[in-house]
Amino acid sequence: MEPSALTSASLTLAIEGMGCRSCVTKIEQALAKLPGLEAATVDHANKQAHVRFDPGAVSPAEIAQAILALDYGVTILAKGAQT
């Protein structure tokens, strides 16, 4: 049996500076434009984003940079790999 070439990675980020629900939409829309992004959920109450992505197409640093470009603070809390 041949191993699958498809691999996903996950990332949890803390986001600083989100003041309202429109901030959530703004961040989700920016993340959706990244190549290799499979899913992104931004939680306003916990001030976190949970992202699933193809690590061959986009890096955690590029994901964080997309949020920083919107003038929000961001810290990577956890990284994980999934197959």
C-alpha cells in the first residue's frame, strides 16, 4: 500500500486586537486567500484562530504574517500534523 501524498497540518494562533465580530470576518477572509489553506475558524470569544493547511503550499509563518498584515498581534500556540 502506497502512503498518501496528501498531508495536512494544523495550527492554533492567539490573536490580539480583535474588538468585534467584523474582525473575525476580516481575518477569515484574509486567511482564505492563502494558497493551501483548507479551513480556518476564528473564535472571537477565545481570541484564537484554528487553521488546517497544506504545509507544502503555505507555512505557519506565512499564515501568521497574513494576520499581522491586518494590524493584529499573533502568537503561534500549537502546531500539529495530520495525514
